[in-house]
Amino acid sequence: MGSIISRAAAVLWRHCLAFSIVALIAYLPSYVTSIAASRQLTEWALMARTTQPGDPAALAQGLSVLGWAALSLVALIVFSTLGEAVIAHAAFQDLRRRPVSLAESSNVVFRRLLPILGFAFVAPLLRIVIGLLAAFGVSSIIVGGSTDLLLIWLALGLLIIVGLILYTIWFVALPACVVERIGPWSSLRRSRELTKGHRWKLFGLALLLLIGGFGSSLLQFVLAAVDADPIVELIGRLIWQGLWVSFVTTVVAVAYHDLRVAKEGVDIDQVAGVFD
């Protein structure tokens, strides 16, 4: 695990600016739409205080809030996955000691646009559905002797645990989709095969990365505590997001390479040969 992190950090150090720019561009649409959704929500809350229940204007404003929220979620799923795929390809190029070109990496990703977008929606949807089914199943078994509050906490805990397990099993599904030119379902199966026998280490690695992802919230809290300007706060969050997403994606790319070497004994040129 330490080797993966150190090598990923070395790759990111060489291409920090390029990878961060890709991540920033990828996450900017979701930031913009989330800001718009937040403003719409504020207007709706103010309108709800001054209008009667069922007022058409308030209902229209509420639908606008839902629309912007849905658009923000779709933008996050689509553009973040595409950006991560570009970074993964570029990281492989660096590992092969070849020139890193964002234009070339983008071309590779856009040639795989539909399978990557399919993966972008399939993986999180499956995590949610399987987690909810597990939470509902266990909660229904013990419902006789439990309070509603306990059931809520139990269901939430199971949802998180199942999500972490599936995240570990599908840890390298995205680079598999890009590198091996396979579809979303095949990418999930491929990741399951590659991670078998290494999942405890990958679980620890994934947990570290997820914890580090809260750095954006911590930075936002610090900036709010010092009463920073909202623009400064937004810029700070974007910079952190760009750096962290770049690092996490590079870690995943390095892990994918190492798992293939461990499972199949192939060298880096064979792993990434389909890029040529």
C-alpha cells in the first residue's frame, strides 16, 4: 500500500498542474449547478414563508430546485468520471516513460465515451441499490424488538459498510474500462477478479482515500471560521478538489497496474499496450 501511494505521489508531482487542471474542469460544472441550486433553494424557502400552501409559484420554484439539484448530480457523475479517466490514461503514459499529452488522453477517453458513461452511472447505482437491499433485509429481521431510531441508524450503517465493500471490490473498474476496452459490467467483473486476494489492503487504502476526501469540508470550515470571502472559499475548495482528485485517480491507476502484474505477470507496456 505504501509503495502505491509513494509512486502515485511521484507521478502526480511530475504532472501536478496538468492533472489538477483536468480535475478542476471536470468538477466545475457540478460546482456551478450546485451554486444555482442553492440559490433556487434559498428563494424557495423565502417564498414558502410568504405564500399559502399549494401556491403555483411556490410549487414552480420547488420544481426548479429539484431540476437544478438533478442537473448538478448528473454533471458531477458524468464530468468527474470523464476527468478521472483522462488522468488515469495520462498516469499510465507517465509510468511507461512516455510523453504525457492531455489531448491524446482526452481522445482515448472520448473514443470510449459510452462505456465510460455507462460505468459512471452503473457503479454508484448498484452500490446504492445493494446497500439499501442489505439494510432493508437486516432491519426487517430484527424489527420486532427495535425502535424506529435504532432501525434508522442500523440501516444507515449497513448502507455505508456495503458501499465501502463494493467500492473496494470495484476499486480498479474505471482503469480496466479504459485500458482493456470493455463495457461497464465487464469492468466491474474484471475489477472483482483483480482485487481478489488483495481486498483487505485495498480496503485500507480506499478508507484512507475516502477520509482524505473530507479535506474539502475541513478547508471550508477553516475558511468560514476566519470569515474568508466567499470567492476565496470557492477557489480554495476547487484547488483542493483538483489536487485530491488527481491524487486519488493516480493511486487507482497505479493499483490497477500492480494488480495486473501480480495476477498475470505482465509488464507495464503490455498493460497499457491498448493505448497505442
